Amino acid sequence: MSASHNLPSEGAQNIRKVLADNIVALRRVKGWSQETLAFECGLHRTFIAHVERRARNIALDNIERIASALGVEPHELLLPKS
């Protein structure tokens, strides 16, 4: 198996960027640090940092936890902002 099979596709990179951008924007509106968001959704701060840097493939359950903490529906985290 070549190394390229381990890299996310361009589409995966795009959705990770949308997710990361939305999480960062909503977190900043609340005035929260990554640590505060992590506490509010029961995840580790480094996990939140990895998601925001697009370095982590995130499970749907964790998208739901983050959305709940931020007060939005999970699908809203995946919608590109125009």
C-alpha cells in the first residue's frame, strides 16, 4: 500500500477545514479557549487542538458533543460559510 492511501482525500481536507473553521468561530464568539470547549464537551484539549488544526479524523459522536457544547446542531458545524 502506498503512503498516499494514508492521506485524506482533497474532499476530506475541505470538510475538515469547514469543521475546524466553524468550531473556531463559534468558540471565539463564546470567548472560550480550547481548554474551556474541551471541558464543556468532555473531550481533551489536545483533541480539540488537533480538530482545529485538521490533524484529526473526528467521529460523529464527537461532532455531536462539540455541537452540543457550542449550542448548535451537529450539521451546522459541517456547513460552509459563504
